Amino acid sequence: MLWGTFGVVHIASLLISVGIIVGLYFLLKCFSQKVQIIVLGVLSFSGIVAIIYNLVTWGSPIEYLPLHLCSLNALILPIAVFTRNKVLNNILLLWLFGALLALIVNTAQANYEIFSWTFVIYYFPHTLEAGIPILMFALKLVKKDIKCILSTVLITLGVFTVIHFINLGINVYCVDNNVLDYAGNIIQVNYMYSIYPENPVLQLFYNIIPAPYWYMLLSMLIVAIYLGCVYLKEIIAWIKAIKDSKNKIKEN
């Protein structure tokens, strides 16, 4: 049975992903913070397992380097969970979006058999990469901080820019050295989709700005809206605190 895109099986898998995270929340809620951290920490290594699996299995490590947003999420997730670092966990509130989109916009993986290892290694790590950062905040293991919004955006932009130049460097190297993929074509990587779009959503951006790297900056609009929703409660409280402070100054 194929996974498909927005068919019955795909939609059911998305609902199951939500069910897994909700189930983990209610299960872990019954235990101490120490147990919660240990369980989430162990589960957070699933993404690293997937990275190693892809590097080893497909015989083309250049094409499977952990340089997509969801892979970067996977690399820092165990550190974020075990240290409960405020900056890392707040960053992951944005970076989980990569794992979420990987599950929803799965056009490149639509032909996966749902009972195959390929599907399992793709589906479950992405589910956990999207869900564990949410659980860290839902279980009150860390707190949202609007002071982290700027650092989250700047770090994300910086990482994206560095990876764009890595893409360019790898692609030049592969051309110069005639590095071929399994089909006999010269390998050209596109980590974080900085070179060209690979799904309908990014294609819309590319239609507006048909230029590598620059077209992805349109995603900052989505990032701004997304972070605004995520931190809405904290932003309202911050604005209220400023108003209250101004009122107190006037009264004095």
C-alpha cells in the first residue's frame, strides 16, 4: 500500500502522527519531569538514527547529508531535550515546521510502501521531530520567551545562507569531478531548497522571485505569521506590561 499524497492513507497517517504526540502528552503527564526528559530524550535520537540510515543505505552520502531543516532539528533535538536550553528549544518551535512540512508535503515520498523500512525511517522520526519540541513546552519543561524570536530568525537565516553556499560548493565539486548518482547523472544537491523549489508551496515563491536563494526569503512572511501565532499570548502580555508601565509613569 502506497503512502500517496492527500489520499486516504496519507491523511490517516497525519492523524496518527497527531494521535502519537497527543498520546505521549497524556502518558508523560502522569510522570515526573525526570522521567519525561528521559523518555523524550531517548525518542529524540530517532532523527539521528534516520540520518545514519540514509547516509549508509543509499550509497550516496553527498545526497543525504543532514542539511535540511528537519535534519538540523534532529541533530540538536537531543541536546535541547536533555539540557532544556531555552534558546535551542525556542529555535525548535520554528524548526519543527520543517518536519511538519516533510509529512504534509510528501510528494517526493508518495510512492513509499507504508509497511517498508523506508517509510518507517521517514515517518516516525519526522513525527517525533515535529512533536517533541511541542511536548517540551506543553509539559512545561521549558518556557516560551519572546526575547528568543529575533535570535531564532537570525540563526535560521544564517544557517540557510551557509547551507546555500554549501550547495553551490558541492554542486561545483560534483561537476568538476564527475560524481554520479545511481542513475548515472551528475549529482546536484538542493539542501533547504535554496537552489530551486521541490514542492508546490515553494514553487509559488519561485514564481514570484525566480532566483535561487532569494525566492526562499519569501518564506519569512510565513515565518513571521507562524511565530506571531506561536508567541501570541506572550506578545499580548508583553504589550500589556508596557502599557501598564507607561500608565504607572503617568500616574507618578
